Amino acid sequence: MNLIDLGWNDFFEAHFESIDIKDVKPARIAVQQKDRYIVYCEKGELRAEISGKFRHKALSKADYPTVGDWVAVTVKPEGDGAVIQSLLPRKSKFSRKAVLAGGPKYGDGKTEEQVLSANVDSAFIVSGLDGEYNLRRLERYVAVAYDSGTSPVVLLNKSDLCEDVDSVISEVESTVIGVSVHSVSAIIKDSLEILKDYLGKGKTVSFLGSSGVGKSTIINSLLGYQRQRTGEVRDYDGKGRHTTTYRELIVLPEEGILIDTPGMREIEIWGDEEGLSKAFDDIDKLTAQCRFNDCGHGNEPGCAVKEALDKGELDADRYQNYLKLQKELRRLALRKMGKEAHYQKLQGRKFASMVKEVKKLKNFKRK
Ligand SMILES: Nc1nc2c(ncn2[C@@H]2O[C@H](COP(=O)(O)OP(=O)(O)OP(=O)(O)O)[C@@H](O)[C@H]2O)c(=O)[nH]1
Ligand SMILES: [Mg+2]
Ligand SMILES: [Zn+2]
């Protein structure tokens, strides 16, 4: 395998050069299942595991490699496996809020960042045109994609099952303002030609969207053979019936790299308000026009947001969704701070008990 075809570039090269470990080679994570990995490198496909030193240094879940990451590995002498020694910096990362089992170590927050994929250039947000598309969910995905540093592209799949594609496209386009929207059908190969615009040499695209929308079917169609398992759609519940069960990086024979992912109905946002501003640029601009800098868009005079809502220029559901996402992000920010405070408290407690011990000792001496 050629590293350039796998997405290797100057950015990674520069960081790789500075690694001070003997005989390391660059490799890209294709599959991660708990602590077992499959990596692609110049030698081809190898099974890999994390080195003890790596594990020792890792502070949180997010420090471990995930699909799409570039790592430095040493190849075992037998040549059939590799050991991951170091993780190269990420150009982009797609994270979600993961809720952990809890326990004192995690404080009261119980939330942690889970990096789902890394170094992705574009995110294909797939929805089904067979009645399965939800504008609010699309807005959420777009915000998450912006936050992760990738460009979102909306794919409305199963156009063969839809009578009025154009009206759906215009509705979606007026919702995810500024994002490209394409209607495709996984079973009509020509309709997928447009996707090649995003799949240049070394470019990585990740597929996102609910179970059953046809992510794996599109991937098979692009590959030209049935590599990924696809499944009948029974319902769109998204619970317990994912056909694809793990994330996987796939290299196209021509150009480009794809990441297939299991369906996700809801994605819990992880990030800051920057992605939100980008996804809701229209609301951001309105806010800037409000008379007061700290306008709460309630009953303040000269509120541009309220005026746009009253005139119907800003969709009320869109605005509500924006507020909902903003609230989630603010709650998340508080949790992140809370976790920080928890660690400090733990350290503080340690210090207090040390002082106590010293005092005890002094008293003991005096006696
Ligand atoms: N008619 C039609 N059926 C499609 C199209 N794309 C996918 N399907 C069907 O939709 C079903 C689900 O497709 P999958 O590719 O398994 O869906 P997925 O998004 O990968 O689902 P998960 O892996 O569970 O996340 C399969 O039965 C496909 O044959 C399409 O463009 N048109
Ligand atoms: Mg699938
Ligand atoms: Zn206002």
C-alpha cells in the first residue's frame, strides 16, 4: 500500500520525523475493536496492539487511537503484527459525548469525549428519501461535523423511491444553509458520480446517518463489489438492528478513502459553540443585528431574532433546535468544568490529609 493513497501528507510527515523511537513506521488505523487494531501501512494490512508505554502515558479515552488515526508502529520480527508506539496529532476529529459507567474516578460528570474517527476531510451525512429524513437531526449532524473540523455534505439517498425529490432538496437546502445537498441512489451507479468530487487522492470521507439509510450500500456501489454487509430495513428505530457494527476504513481502488459507520440515530454533541455558529450562521448574523449586545431575544426592543421569527423569515422549529443544541453545549461546558473541579478537590483533599498527618506528628513529638 502506498502511504499517499492512504492519506499521508506533509502534516503527518513533519510530526512523524520528530518521533524519537527506533525503527518506527507510519500506519493508519482501519479498525479498532476494544484494544485490538487493524492498521494499513506500506507492508499492507497488519494486526496491531498498543505498547505498554503508550498505555501508561494515556490519560483519557481520547488519547487512544481511533479509526482514521495515523500512528507510529514497530513491526514484529515475524512480520505478522505491529505494536502501536505513538499517536500522531489529528487534523480533525469527530467526537461524541460518551456516558461512562461512573465511579469516583470520573466525578459526578460521568461524561467523556469519545473520538469516533479522525483525519476526515468530508462527512457524508446520509438520509433516506423514503420518508426518513429529519431536518432537526440534519442540523445537529451539520453542527457536529463543523465542530469536528470536517466539511459536511448531505446525501439524500434512495432517490429511486421518492416521487418529488426536488421539493425535498429545496427544503433541506434551505435548512442546512451553505451545505451541499445531493440526491443519490445507491442502486443507480451514475447518480454517485457526483461523490467523486469529494474523493480525491488521499482524501478521507466518513459516512454518518441512521441505520438503514444505505451507507454501506453506497460504499459497495462505489467499490464495485459487495464488501460491506447491508440489511433489510424493518424500521428506523435504530435500536439493536444495525447491520454495520463497527467503524471501518476502506481504501477505494481508484482514489479516496471511506469510513463506514454503524447507524446512529442521535448524536450527543461534543464541542464548543463554534460549530453551532457555523451551522446556524443565519441566527448568528441576526444576533449581531440586535440592538443590545447581550440581547436575550425575549422582549428586548430592537431584537432582530424576534423580528425575523415574527415575519416568518426565521423558522421557529429551527430556532428551537438551535436553542436546544446551545443548551446542550452549555451543560457540557459546565460538566467539563465540574470534572476539572472534581480532580482539584481530590488533590486538595490529599493535601489536607497530609497537613493533618504532619500536625499529628508534631503533637506526638511535643508529648
Ligand atoms: N431502493 C433503494 N434501496 C436502497 C438504497 N440504498 C440502500 N438501500 C437498501 O436499504 C437497506 C439498508 O441499507 P444499508 O446499506 O445496509 O444501510 P446502512 O445505512 O449501512 O445501515 P447500518 O449499517 O445499519 O447503519 C438495504 O436493504 C439496501 O438494499 C437505494 O438507493 N435505493
Ligand atoms: Mg451499514
Ligand atoms: Zn435579540
